[in-house]
Amino acid sequence: MSVVANLTKPCLEPIEFKQIQKYFSDSAKTYETGAQLQHKVGESLLNNLLLNTFENNNRLTCVDLGCGPGLFTQRLNKQFNKFIGLDLACDMLRANTTTNLKVQANSHSLPFLPASIDVFYSSLMVQWCDLNQVLTEVHQCLKPNGKAFVATLVDGTLFELEHAWSRVDSDKHIHNYLTAEQLSYVVDTLPWSNVSLNKQTEQFWFSDAKMLAKELKCLGANFVQNRKNKGLITRSVWQQMEQAYQAEFYNDQKQAIPATYKIMYLELTK
Ligand SMILES: C[S@@+](CC[C@H](N)C(=O)[O-])C[C@H]1O[C@@H](n2cnc3c(N)ncnc32)[C@H](O)[C@@H]1O
């Protein structure tokens, strides 16, 4: 029994909210320039949501958790009578100019009444959170039969970058993503009436690791929790990593290196 629990239950590190808030606030102005994954995933998540027929749309309240600068705000706003964008980072909310209803809050402690929300939409936020805590809050705030549409990243994301760094040092360079099994375990701890999980892979191509790193920085997604070496990476160390990346993953046809993302789409009904 304890072996099964060890295999599936995530081992949590303390979450550095202040740092997450800072990285995302700092990236608010550049976010859209690097957001190719975010557009793709957000679009799929929105399609999942639109496949559902919600009765009395004109009376429903939808919350976008971790809305960022609001890539999908306008379209969600159109779908629902009341739409609220929520984010930890003030500058992200400032950049989100397509809705007036914005809340600066931590998804670990939602500022909504129990059973008051019809739909939650959350794209690429919960990988920065304690999933169990956020889903517990979401479950509590949803009305009976309310739904949550969540997209998040799981283990295997950016494995090429992680592998290239492992050739150079033993520090942490990639965010700690839950495995698909851990995620499923957490979801199952709550009394959802229906659960649907769907795993997808997306791959993007870059001329070199520097371009990938630049994109992650534009998005604020370059923050790595509990990294030992918080200082600058020297040029020679970076070059070693770049060489390892190119040597093992360069694709002749594409004349580029890949960056892979493992995405889990969740559709949860209370
Ligand atoms: C990768 S961005 C995704 C933004 C948007 N959903 C999109 O797809 O473009 C992650 C967002 O989640 C927010 N975030 C991270 N942790 C959060 C938390 N605990 N509570 C609320 N927002 C959080 C960040 O500030 C950032 O705006």
C-alpha cells in the first residue's frame, strides 16, 4: 500500500509564490511574442469547453484561473454572462485589457463563495501550483454539475533541454512537472461526478537552445523552483549545454532542434 502511494502521490516542494509572481509580472509585456504553445493549448481547451452545451449561457459565471494577459478573454467573455479573469501577477492583469472583471488572487485560496461558479477555465497555470490545493478550491467554488476545463504540463516536458543540461551539471534547470500518474492520483482524491483526462504532445522547433531560452524568458516560464545556482550561467557552461543539445537532438531535415511539451487536458464535473 505504501509503495503504491509513493509511486503516485506527488512529493511537494514549497512553492515560491513571490518569485512566480515576479517572473510573470516582468514578462507581461513580452508574453504574447513567445506564446505559441499558449495559443495552441488555450485554443484546444476552449474547443473542449465549446463542445459542451451549457444551458442558460446568459446566466452563467466563468472564471479564467491564471488568465495572464488574456489570450482567450475576449472569446470567453462572449460565451458567458459574467466572466472573471484571475491572476497572481498584477502586471499580467494590467496587460489584460479585454475584461473589466479582474481579480488579483492566488488560486490556492480562491476569493469566491462556495458553489458560486459555473465554469472554470485554466490554461497552463496549475503546473506552477499545488494541484491538490487548487482543485480542492475549484471543487468547492463550483456549483453542482459545474465544470472545470484545465490544461497543464506534465513530466517529459522540455526533456531535451533537461537531458542537455544533465551532460553539463547536476543542478535543476527544468521545472518539476507531475507525472501523468501523479496528476491522475490527485484528481481522483476529489469527489468529481465525471473526469476526463487526455494527454497530448506538442513539439516546436528552434535554431538553437538560445532561441528556446529566449522564448521561455519572454513568457516568464524560465523560473525554476529550488535551483541551487541562482547566479548567471557562464558563456562556456552555456556552450557546453548547447553542444549537447545540438549533438543529440539536431534534426537535419528541419535544420533545427526540437522542444517537446507534454500536455494534459482535464475536464472535471462536480
Ligand atoms: C503560462 S501563464 C498562462 C497564462 C494564460 N492562461 C495563457 O494561457 O496565456 C501562467 C499564468 O498563471 C499565473 N499564476 C501562476 N501561479 C498562480 C497562482 N497560484 N494563482 C493565480 N495565478 C497564477 C501567472 O501569473 C501567469 O499569468
